Amino acid sequence: MKQFTKFFLAGLVGILLVQACGPTEQELQQREQARLDSLERVRVMQLDQARADSLAMVQRQAQMEEQRIQEEEERAVQFVRNGAFTVQVGSWRSRVTADAQLAHWKSRGYEHAYVVQYGDEEVGDIWFRVRLGQVADRDEAGKLQQEVMREHRADSWISQLR
């Protein structure tokens, strides 16, 4: 019985010591506050990262738009009144067909389009050529030809005017 009492008292003292060594209410509150503070720091870092990502995306979009505008300006064709070159998109024996094609190209935005008659009337070898304006040099004509191909998938060729 003596031994039982010793073990009982030793166990009771051990339980009391474990109980006494546990966190106090204040320590539990401090731990909870530390956990909440840590979560808040993570949330703030995530918000900062989201802001930075958003700003970077806006900047990339602005750069892409600026690049698109610059490329568009570089591709823009400069028509001139008495240019040395033109881009021809078709040639027909019928004036009616040529005029219909002219209207078609003008409706696509090529206001400088025109029809020119070519050939010898005496032998009946007449052609009506549809052209998309006059440009100063072969490079400008090349840009126009590339535009016609890219945007309309239409065959064309560059003609030097006399």
C-alpha cells in the first residue's frame, strides 16, 4: 500500500506539473494573435503581388498596342497623285466587269482604285485593268501588294507606270 500511495502521489504531482506547465490564457491569446498576424502578412503579400502582376499586364498591353500602332503606321501605304508605280488586281475584257471589280475594291476601302483601258482598239485587243492607286516607289507598291495579299488573299502585281 505504501508503494501504491507513492506511485499515486508521484502520478498526481506529475499531472499537476504537466497541468501547470501548459500555456496560460495569455499565452494562448498571444499565439492566436501571432497566427492571425502571419495570415495578414501573407494576405498583404498576395495583394501586393496581384497589384504588381496587374500593373505589369497593363504595361505589356500598352506596349503591345504601341507596337501594333507602329507596325500599322509602317505598313500604311502613302498614295501620291503622280506616282511611278501601282498595284494591279485584275484585267478584264469587259468594261462592266472591270467597273464591278472597281466598286468592289472601293468598298474595301481602296478609294484610290481606278480602271485604265489598255490595248489596240483597231484589232479589238482591249483590256480594262483595275489598279489600286499610285505610289511613289517600288517599296510602297510592295507594301500595298502585301496588304492586298494579307487582308484580302487577292493576287496582284506591281506595275510601273509610264
